[in-house]
Amino acid sequence: MQNQYFTHIYGGISVLIGVFGIYTNGWSFSDRLFWLSLVLILLSLSFIIVLNKLLLIIDGKTDDINKSVALAESLKYELKSAQNEIESFKNITSFLAAEKLAAPAKRKTIK
């Protein structure tokens, strides 16, 4: 957003220079400086419009990237939590398996 203010300032200065050039030379349509000043004004205005649209697009993309980075960070922490849960589940199941193997097998007696 700060860059848009700079483009407005530069564009405004260019327009003022163009208007000053027309004012000092008068409204003589046969004079080349009049047409150059008019072209300078039109180019400055189109530059401001195009650059502001580009800056708005860039700001929008920057917001999208920041949201994606925040989502990636939260997913990273969720993944670490899931890995810790899997590791603790592995420990519990290996403990239970070892306990089952260590327990003597009991025979069923048929009556």
C-alpha cells in the first residue's frame, strides 16, 4: 500500500510538470512542447493506473502466500503431533506384545 502512495506522488509531479509546460507555452496547438506536455500528462496518468492495478495484484498474492505459510506451519505442528502419537502407539503395542509373549501359555482343560 505504501508503494501506491509513491506512484501517486510521482505521477502527480509528472502531471504538474506537464501542466506547467502547457501553461508557460500557452495553448498553441502548433507548438511541439504543448503536445509533449500533453503526452507526458497522459503517460503519467496511465502509468499511475497500471502500476496501482499491478500493486493491488501483488498485495493480493502476498496475502495468499502469507495464508499458505500460516496453514503450512499449522500442518507442520499437526504432523509432529501425529508422529508422536504413532510413536507412543508403537511403544504401547510392542510392550503389550512382549508382555503376551512373556506370559506362560495356559492350557484349556476340557471337563
